[in-house]
Amino acid sequence: MIPAVLTVYLDLLDSSGSRIKSPGVFRMELFTYVPRSSLPMGRRITAWDDVNLYQYADNNQYWQDHLRAYKFDLQLNFFPQKGQTYILQATCTTPSGRHLIDTSRITYMK
């Protein structure tokens, strides 16, 4: 059976809102979604190994220049159910040590 894959496109914005390519360490985590809650991020389902993009060749491997974004193909260790909703949290640790964090609600529709 072919494992399920979650494809994530992630962009970083500079102070003027333009998409930029930057070194950093990227971490992706997937959580259950808790509907009708002020804290919709439930228990963590899975986390992937950190992706260190400090080296030029590694950074280029994930960078999609035509999109001005990074692309990560994350293998799931489970098969999502149709209509199931999750919270994806992405964290980028910058060269200066700052943690840039964003979350996105995603629903499996297939």
C-alpha cells in the first residue's frame, strides 16, 4: 500500500510582505483539530524530522523558484479519513534564532 503524502508549500515574507528565500531550520507538526474550541489545536499526531536548509544545495532542493516558496513532501504514518480536519503547524528557526510559527487548518477531501 502506498503511504499517504502531505505536500506543504511554505513561504517566508520579508518586512514589506515580499516572498523570500532564506536559510533556516524548518519543523512541521500535525495535530488533531478540535472544532468549536478557542484552542482548536488538539493532540499532536505526528512530527517530521527537522529540515536544515542552511546549506545552499539543501535550500535549493526545497525551493520552488516559480512559486517563490518552499515545497515539502511529508509522508504520513496513517491514512486520513475523508472529511477529517487537522492543524498543521510550521516553524522556521532563522539564523538569528527567531522562531517564525504559523498554523493552518487542512481538511482531507479525497
